[in-house]
Amino acid sequence: MNVKSASPQVVRKPALVRRAEILEAAAVEFAETGLAGTPLEAIAARAAISHPRVVQMFGSKQSLFVEAVDAVYDRIVAAFATCGGAASPHSGRASLTALGDAYRRLLQRDRTVSLIMLQGFAAAAEPAVREVVARRYLDLQRTVTELTGADSLQVRTFMATGLVATVSVALELPGKRTDSRWAALLLARVS
């Protein structure tokens, strides 16, 4: 009896699904080794796709990195948007503490968020990266202002507190300073 061995079936996925898988793989790889240290081959291997297909979909490693940074900022904005239900009954706005708690929970769920943010700052010597990181950072400040009605000092303090939380999570510091009481204490000092 001669049995033909069946070759594995190639599963074709919609381009948007494949793109999202590559972007997720890229975020993990870039979080670990940054823009300069991450070969596209490593991203392709993690996504179980060919290196030429990654290039075909994203153009360049830098373009893929910028999209990974954009995706992280999108996740932060989405986390902040969920604070609408935590709005102050008097102002109809979310509080800085509610936004800080949402950010803290996001970081605790996915350390990649903090690492990609820091890798974005580190790669900002590249003009194309700097432009995107600066634009998204300033957009995030505007989002905080719009959601909370906070003044510029409060927003700057909120962003600085967020950066401390980002670094604490990235470094996996023991007794991380990302708890809500600590954030509330810092924010209360400028309120």
C-alpha cells in the first residue's frame, strides 16, 4: 500500500489579520532589542511568515517600528477612553487618578507597552521616529487635558508620573511604584 504523505496545508489569512500578527510580533521583538538591534528575520520568525512578506507589508524595519509605537499609543488612548465612566459627577470629566489607574493597569497587563514607549524615546535620534514619537506624546497630553480639564501643570505632572511608572514597570523594580495610592499622592500635590 502506497500512501502519499500529505503536505501541510498553508492557511491563508486575511491581510489585516496577518498585518496585526506581524505588528504584535514586532512589538515583542522591538521591546526586547530596540529598532537598531532587531532583525526583520526575528520578527518574521516570531510571526511565522517570510521575511520578504514582512517587507512587502511594511516597507522597512523603521516603518514597522513606527507602526508598533503608534499601536502602543493607540492602546494608551483606548485605556484612557474607558475612564469616561469614572468621570467626576461635578465636572462630567474623568479624573487624573482614573486615567492614571487605567494606565497602571495597562502596564501591569502588558510590559511590552512600557518597553516600546522607552524604545521609541531611545530611537528618537532618527528623524522619522522622533516626529512620530513627539507627535503621539503631545497628542497624549492633549487627550489627558480634554478628558480631565486639568491645567498644564497638572498634565505635566501626570505625564511625569506616567513616565516614572513606565520606567518602573520596564525595569521590573521590586515594590513597583505603580500603585494607585502613590500616583494619587503625586497628583494631589499639584491639584
